[in-house]
Amino acid sequence: MVTVESDLFSKRRAALKKKIITEVKEQNIKFIRLLFTDIFGFSKNVSITTDELEKALDGELMFDGSSVDGYGRIEESDMYLVPDLDTFQPVTLRPGAEKVAHIYCDVYGTDKKPFEGCPRQILKSALAEAKELGYDLNVGPEGEFFLFNIDDSGNPIVNDIHDNAGYFDLSPFDQGEKTRRDIILKMKQLGFSIEASHHEVAPGQHEVDFRYNEALDIADKWMTFKLIVKNIAHNHGLYASFIPKPFSKESGNAMHCNQSLVRNGKNVFYDSKTDSELSKTAEYYIGGLIKHAKSIAAICNPTINSYKRLVPYYEAPTNIAWSASNRSAFIRIPDTRGAGTRVELRTPDPTANPYLVYAVMLKAGLDGIKNKIEPPKRVDKNIYDMTKEEREEFEVEQYPRNLQEALDYMEKSSLVKETLGEHTFNIFLREKRKEWIDFDTKVHDWEINKYLCKY
């Protein structure tokens, strides 16, 4: 049986390889970008010409892993990029540019085994565990970003936001409408299904939501989405930033993750026989997410700035609770039922690595299902205004308040360590600890303005 499956896989891969080579020739594509992602969620690529295409498609292209954050050491730097042939796509992001194609890759070591620090492999491993239990994970992210005007060097002017529009405003107040429209057109050209787009709450802030799909595909699409947004903004003479909180008194950027588990094509979070129409599977999944909320915080919110977004009264989730409509909660359950029944995890922001976020949230949810973890009572009132007694009644805990606190919880988590693997777990902690120390030991303008003339 294994041989038959292997033969079928080899035949399919050979057919895809032939199709890609033909398409590259017919479309006169000059360059192919072999894309991968580092541990901290930054896109990387090795660009090749068509002369190297066949070698690359066979997974024989090597690169220096020691030059990529969190990958290899100098003495073990050689690594292989193995393309996922299903992700091949012709892409042109700049007017007048040579035709290029993108293809997402998994990273392998010289032993031809998956590299333990490859985020894509980490997600695939979590998805394989879900598959063994009979589940597939669907994810639908909400993408938020800011548009800034730029200086003569193309750098963003921090105090010169692109417009002063607000939630759902139209042009001429929404001066980013044309940019957002071109982003959507490019996304659709590349196979995205767009559910909604609009101006967000803060000045210069925008949101684009694309349709859910299988988690690995959506993680790849999220990385492509960020490339599209930045390039199209550049074409319009603007700078797009996914920073969580550029302005202290405005709402910040999130990457809300709508998710559901599917078995045999049916959404297992839906149960028409319960009052809430949520299944026990969904409740256990929520229970797992809530149990591990603090442990996965550093993965979902990996920067110092991430926690400036997570403050009360900006529709940001500062409390570990679940609710039907309360946007101050860690988890929200949108009203849609049937195939659209889903759990919305509201903490992640766009600085997070989507592969790692989807992996840890899935593992947390699966832990809830396997161990039948009941969630606390649902909270359908404004948690910001709850008394201490009410918080205790509903078992509402505070989400980590800064990166250091989140890293402390992560370091104690066997689930996160198991999900990420020893290599990624240790490097992530080490580098993010350095980031916190660097921030914590700097003297900031706020301190000078607050204290210099007072003392």
C-alpha cells in the first residue's frame, strides 16, 4: 500500500513539475522566487532564473541557512529548499517589472529530513496530528494595516498618516480607497476570495478579509497578502505597515483568526441540537484555547509593541474569556451557524508568524478536545466594566501585559515546546528575551519628558 501511494505521489509531482515548466516557458517568466519564512515570520526568498528551474523543482537547490535568523549555525549552514509544487503562481507586483513566479518551499537539512526550525513544517506537523484524529483545520484571517505618507527616500513619515477617516468611511474621507481597491484586485488575480474590505477605526487604517480555507494554504496566502499590500502601497507612493499599535490613542492592527474543524467535509463545531448550536467539540476546543491562552501569547503577540494594542477600550482582547459578541474577550463566537460556525481568536496581530500561530492554537484546541476541557461560563457583558467579584464568578483572567510576562508563560509550557520543537522553542525565547532586555534598558522619550524637569 505504501508503495502504491508513493508511486501515485511521484506521478502527481512529476505531472505538476511538467506543468510548471511548460507554464514558465509559455508565459515567458524570467525569474522564480523560492519563498520561505524564518522563525520570526519574515518572508525570505532565493530568486532563480529558468536555467535552474528543474533543479529547484527537484529540491536540489541549496542555500546558506546560517544567514537566516534562527536557522542554522555556521558549521551546519547548508540547507535545501523543497518547493510545494501546488503553490506555484505567476506574480507581478510592480508595473513594468519582469514576469516572475512565486513558489512556497519547505526547508530540509543535508540529511534530506525536514528542518525542525522551518515554520511551515511545524504547522504541517500539527495538521498531521489533527488529521490522525479525523480533523482538518480551516482558518480565515482578518488583515489590518496602516498607510503612511512617505518622505523623499521612501520611508514612512510617522506623524503624517495618510487620511483622517474612520470606521466604514467612504472617499473622499477614505483616501486609501484606491490603494485598497488595487490590493483587492491583485489578490483576486492571484486566486484569493475576498469576503470584505473597508476603512478601519483609526485614521489611515484598513482591513481586508479573505475567505477561509485549509490552514497551510491560508498561512501561505497570508504571507502573499503582506507582500501584495506593501508592494501595491509602494506603487501608490505610500508605505504600508502592519505594526500593531503606531498611535497610543487609536485602535491597533490585529490578525483575528476565525477557525473551525472539519471532518468529512462537515463543520464539527456546529450542532443544531444545542441551545447555542455549538457542539461539545467546539466547547472543548474553546476550553483548550482558554487553558493555554497565556502560554501561546508570545507566539500570537511577539513584539514589544504588540502589548500596546492589548489595552482596554480599544476593542482589544485583554481578558481571557469567551463571548458571543463581546470584542473585549479573548474568543468571540460570530452569530453564523451551519457551515460557517467558527471560533474567532482575537489576540493575534500581524507581526506574528502565521504558521506558528496556527500550529499553537490548533494544538491548544486539540488538547481541549482530547482531554474534554470545559470552558468557563460564557461572558456576554462588557468585561472592561466588570467588578472583581464578577470576574471571579466568570473565571476571567488577565492576558499577559507585556512581552516579558508572555515569554515567562511560554517558557513553562510543555504544549508550546512540543509544538515548536526544541530548536524553534529555544531560539524564539532567546531572541525575544534579548528584544525585551534591549527595550527595558533603553531610556525613552516618555521618561525624559515625564521626569527630567521634575526631579
